[in-house]
Amino acid sequence: MADSTPLLSDSDKPPESKRSFRSLDETIERCIGSFGWLQTFQAILVSFAWVFDAQQTFISVFTDAQPSWHCTDESVCNNSSNICQLPKDAWSWDWPAHTSIISEWGHECSTSFITGLPASSFFMGCLVGGLVLATLADSTIGRKNMLLFSCLMMSLSSIFTVFSSNIWIYSALRFFNGFGRATVGTCALVLSTELVGKRWRGQVGVIGFFCFTLGFLSLPAMAYVNRGSSWRSLYLWISVPTILYCILVHFLVHESPRWLFVKGRKEEAVTTLKSMAHTASALTMSFSNVLIEQESEDDNVDIYSSIKILLNKRWAAQRLAAVMVTGFGIGMVYYGMPLGLGNLSVNLYLGVTLNALSELPASLITFFLIGKINRKESLLGFTILSGRLHGVQHGADIRIRAVPHMREELGHLDGEASACAWGSVQPTAGGCCFTTLPLASLERCMADSIPLLSHWDNPAEPIQPPRSLDETIERCIQDSGWFQIFQAILVSLAWFFDSQQIFISVFTDAEPSWHCTDDSVCNNFSNVCQIPKNSWSWDWPPHASIISEWGLECSTSFITGFPASSFFIGCLVGGLGLATLADSTLGRKNMLLFSCLMMSFSSIVTVFSPNIWIYSALRFFNGFGRATVGTCALVLSTELVGKRWRGQAGVIGFFCFTLGFISLPVMAYVNRGSSWRILYLWISVPTIVYCILVHFFVHESPRWLFVKGRKEEAVTTLKSMAQCDLTMSFSNVLIEQESGNENIYSSIWILMNKRWAAQRLSALMVTAFGIGMVYYGMPLALGNLSVNLYLGVTLNALFELPASLITFFLIDKINRKGSLLGFTILSGICSVLCVVMGRIGPSLQIAMELISFFNTCGAFNMSMIYTLELFPTSVRNSALSMVRQALVLGGAFSPLLVAAGRKNNLISFGVFGIAIGFSGLPLIGLPETRGGTICDTMDEEEHKQNEKPAVAIPSLA
């Protein structure tokens, strides 16, 4: 401990008196009383375990349900018949037999004991697991490790359940599933509340209930998406994400400092508190004089010691017995009502969804009133109201949802009482717990949260002249104020419109569905190009797509894919033609405005296209204008903030891109049946309004202004952005101008003339080419898969969110090069597997497609951040533009592959996988940039590289 925090000198210690001793709870409160972003993130991440808990709890509502059936021989069968008294060939299931264990294993006539055995086995496993595992989190393993163990056991047993061959093995595996699940909610609740102060304890506890509701709500959505598929698929959907969740918890969540202190692991507790403090130096006192009284040897000899302590204390045993009796009644109704929905005259998917939605108002009521209502009276009231209204199913359901929230809150209070019984704290008449803890042991602790990039919080250096422009500007904008955040978000919003322009052709250029009008010469398997025109018709009006409006259903793939390819060719030409303007003459802001306006106006003119050739030409100009939107937005947003927030500001754009992508299928669905021209107007007009906002509210990059010698404008910009008075002088800042900076393409020549820069740029462009082919191609290829187009695009868009979230929260903890290489390889493997899984089942195929697209999104995000950090300010926008052009070039090939792959997915998804899988290999020789500073000139970058050991960068053939 001596090397971690300075010890208080003897003279600093207060005189010992009874008033100088405070409880462990009160002492830790001074460290984690404020609710910082790290605590928020950890509390939400821990509480997210409730999502998987809810899914495992209620999955049997769908997997164990008895499917609907219909008569096939009406002479002996009708809708009111008992199928157990009918011949087997007189009736049939409405869905394939593998959709439920009842129909797959022929248990439609079995007793209720047999059909209900799996669900009962699950809850019996929960009961046994709760008794066996309950105390491990208190005694030996701890909260975090117990949560990981429970989630992993729950997930793995659920995966094994997929291979069940009969109801008996299935029930046994459900027992082990319940055994593992038993302590998930308990550990998540206790750990999340012990990571925060008492002010936020109630609200943080309720976060878990929200997550449980989300998990419950997601289940009918998954079941509806997988209707007709095997019940085994549903188990895979809820199991695999749990494993990924455990990995995140392992690396990103701390153990409870309270539990560490109670167990005598003082150094670990202090380390945890330091990592949660505002700065690494905020915790400047020692915990060496904190005395924690351990349990006596006789009472603390095995893992069940905490149970013994609870039972030996009369007041604790009374509290526990009362809460357990209440919990028994609550559990019977809470878990029983959703399982009983199959007995009601209501659609099963709708019923479960309504039950899940009814949890939301209960959670909201608990969240906002937790600090204002009495626990005991509200719990008593909820149980009585639920019992009285039990005959009215949904009326009772809304109230019963709030009961577990109150019960868990009371259980948490009992947990504190049991902590008193540990001996580390003693209960007083007032109900408080006290221990021998000096007041001076904690004078200053965490005021806020840990900074986002803690490894940049170095000790203050002696005052010396700034060595670089980057270091000088950092002193002005290192702390991001609200105005910087507002500008970064506003600039990043350009990605929203960018994504809409990219993927709009998924809907406007799609081939609509059709139906036969003359069954004598037409059937569902006919080729519309080989049957008379009057024997079939489009399902939607012809103007819904360019294919149907201009009669291109029998045209070659070159013609139908020509507009999308023209767009990407326009992006390529625009990137080459406009890339350097943001570095040379126009600047970041003006280039962003020019690109957005050209993109918007060309999109509006596209509405008046009379044929596919004019349409393709206008799509070319649309792509030409759009080429530098994302590049300028990314560079400008990151140069408006300090290096502490640079990674996060860059990722905001990826979130906006995802939101734009998600909004597109919504707009298309709302406008289905309307002309494709309406959709172009929907995405064009808001862009003009956006440009007006940017013009008035966004500053030019101060870094670019300094590099271009416009020092007065740069200082004015920094003054308007600084959080305090800007009193330092910039007169002694020397900006070395790049030699040969005579024309708009000078930055490209500079990149090419520097060998190290050319090698970096070449490696990144090769990688970007493979990423772009998959990133832009996969959404276009969804029409080739057996999935609803609107649903498929929505799922792809939603999968961008976790990719962006992972990038946002892990940007400071993972290496750029290694993660980018990993993303590309995983995406390639899953894309190839998509071809293989297509021969097994559509659900597995779309699952592989989504996983591949998720990794591609992660690679896309990381490649942009990596490029930003590899090149200096003077050429950064140009370098990023060139990498983006490689992305677009890959995208230009994708429509042709998609069109050619409509009959054979190997041509599309197979090529996608090979391209992106090998594209990351040139990165191996590039330097790592995580945690480093960015330079402003090429000479400065070379000087920085010369200070480090030589890095061998392989040449590209």
C-alpha cells in the first residue's frame, strides 16, 4: 500500500475518540456517494444479467406450448373435437412439429404431470441452486465471480438443452439450467447496489427490474421471429449472448469493495475504490488503520456460515421467514401467470407481450417512488390488491409486477442486516451498523467518476514551453464542456443522413413480390419472364419500385444493379476529387456543408428521373456529393475536443449512422405502397435544415486554422470553447508549414512521397476495401435470403448498435490493430458459414449473417479511429478520405455480386467472407496507436516515430 497511496503522518491523525469512529458503510459512502459515469456503466452492465434471467425463466411459455391444430378429415373431425379421441390422420398441427416439444415428441395426450415436468424441473433447480449456491457470494467466491459462474452455467446448460432427445433428458437439463440461474438476479442486484452510494441504491436496484422487463419483452419478439422454426433455435438465441455478456463483465466490472473489506482483502478494496474515484490521485489516504472485525472462528468455518448466522440471530430469522413466506406467494403468481396464458382465449405472442409490457409501469412506479413510499406498507398493499383482482387477468398482472421489486428492496435491507451479523459491523438501537473506523481514514474520495481515459491522467509536469500544437491546444479544450459536446453531436449527425443515402436503394431498387392472376399458365414457381404479362401482377402498385415502374423485372443484373453501382462510383470519384479540399482550402466545416448540400439537392432532383439511365446519372452525382460527408464529420468532431474524449467523439458518428440506418426501414414501411420518389424527399429535405444549423452553431477546427496560419481565428474559436478564461499566449507556438503546399492535391503528394505514410495508407486501404464490400453488400444481399426485407434490414441496423457501444466503451482499453484484425477474420468466417447454414435452415443463415455484419461494423468503426490516429493534422482528412474511398470501392463491387448471387449465395456471401477475411493481414506491420498523442505535421510524426524503436512495416506487393 505504501507505493499506491501516501500514508498519513502521525501528526495528521485525529485524536482518538468515540466520535472519530464511523461505520464501514459511512466511510465508503465518501468514496462512491456520487454517481459517476463508470458507476453508471457498471451498474447497468451488471443489471443486464436480468435480461437473460427473464428469458430463461419464461422461455418454456413458447417451447413447451401446445401448438394449434386443424382438421384434415372433416368427416370425423371438427374444431371442438378432442384430438386424443381422433385418428392421427384426421388432424394436423398448424406449424411444423419441431416448433414445440409437445408436438415434436408427441405429448399432446400426455398427462399434465408430464407436459408440466420441464417447467417444474426448472423451478426445482432454481430452489436447489438457491439453497446450495446462495451463500457462496457472501463466503468465498464473491459477488462478481458468483454472477459469472451462474450466468455461464445457465448459458451452457441451455446450449446442451438443444440436443435433448426426449422429455426426460430435456427436464433434467432444465433442472441444471434452473440450478445455474438461481443466483443470477440475487448477485446482480447485490453487486450493482454495492457499487454505488446509498443515495442511488434504490434506483440502481430498479435498473435490474427494467432489464428483466426488457428480457421478458424480447422473448415474444424472438419467438415470433422464429415461429415455424425449431424450439431449439430459441434456446440458442438466448444462450450465446449470455456468454458474450460474461466476457464483458469479467473485464469491465469490479468486485464489490464492501465485500472485499469485509473479507479482509483491504488492498484490493482500495484499488477498486481508486479506479472508481475521480482521478487516480483523488484517494490520498491509507486504509491501513481501518479495523474490520472478522467473524469468530467457531461461526465462520464453512460456506454456509452466513445461513447459520441468520438463523442464530432471532431478529434476522424473523425477518427472513416473513420475507420468504411473502416471496412464496408472489412467486406462485409472478411465474405462474405467464405460463398460464396458453389456457386463455388470447394469442400467445400478444399475451406474453402484454404481460411483459405491464412490467414497465410497475418498474417506473418503483423507480420514481422508491425514495418516497414505505417498503412494508406498499408491499402489503400490492399483494392484497393482486389477490383481490386475480380474476381480472391483466388488472392483477400490472400490480403483481411491482411486488418483486419491493421484495428485493426489503431483501437488500435484510442483506445489510446480515452484514451486521458478520461481526464487521454491529447493529444499534437505531438500526445502524458501526465499526471501529477513524474519521480521518477518508478525507477526500471520489467526487465524480473516473475519467474516460485514465492512462492520460499523468502527474503535472514542471512548467515548460509547449512542445507541440497538440499539447498547446489540449490545455484549452481538454475538458469537454456542454458546448463542445453539443457541437460534436451536431457535426456527427451528418452520419445520420449519410447512411440513409447509402442504403435507400435497398428499398427503392428492390424487385417487388408478385402473384398469379391466371392459374392455368402461372404458379408461384414460374419465371415472370417466361409467362404472359397478363397472367401475373405486382403485389404493390408499380410506382413502389424502379424495377416495377420501368419494367425492369427481366433486365440483366448489370442494368438492375447499375444505379447502386453508379452511386458508389460517384462516391469513389467524389472522394478522389474532393478529398483534399478539407485539408487545403475549404476547411472541415465548409467541406461538410458543401457535401451535405450537394447530396441533398442531387437527391431532390432524383425524384424527377424519367428512366433508369437518368436515375443512375443522378445517383452518381448523389454519391459524388456524399463522398466526404462522413470523413469531414469524423475529423471535425474529433478535432473540436481534447484527446481524452477523441475516441468517444468519433464513435458518436457511428451511433448516428446506425440511427439513420434504423430509420430507413421505418420510413420505407410507413411509405410502402407509395412512390419510391417520396422516400427520396423524406431523406433530402431534413438535410437542408441540418446544414443551416451547422452553419450557425459549429466552429471551424482550431487545429486546421493554426496549421493554415489563421492564428487569430483559431484563438477566437478556442476562447469560445474554453471552460475558463483563456489567458495564455499563442505567440510562441511555432507551426511548421508543410513544404510544397501549393495546390489542392498537395496533401496527397505528401502522403505518397513519404514512404512510411504510403505504406500505412496502402495497408489501411486494402483492409478498407474488404470491409466496404461486406459492409455495403450484406444489407443489399438480404433480398437473396429467406427473410422479410423490412425485418432483415431492421435487424442489420440494430446490430450496428452493439458494435458502436462496444467501440464506445472499449475504445480506451483495446488495441486498434489487434481488434481490427480480429473483427475482419471473424466476419469472414461467419460470412462463409452463412452459405453453409443456408442449406440447414433460414434461421441459422440469418444468424450467421447478423454476426458477420456485427463484426464488419466493429471493423468499420475501428478502421476509422485507427486511421485518425495514424496520420497528422495536415493530411488527416486526406488520408481518411482515401481509406473511405477504398471502402466505397469495395461497396461498388457489392451490387454486382449481390445480383449475381441471387441464384447462388456462394457468389455473394462466399466472396464477401474471403475478401474481408484476408483484407486485415496487411495491418500486421503497422504501429499501435492506443494511448498515444496525435501530431500536426509530417515532420512531427516522423520525429515521434524516430524516438520509438524502429517498427518494421512490410511492403505490399
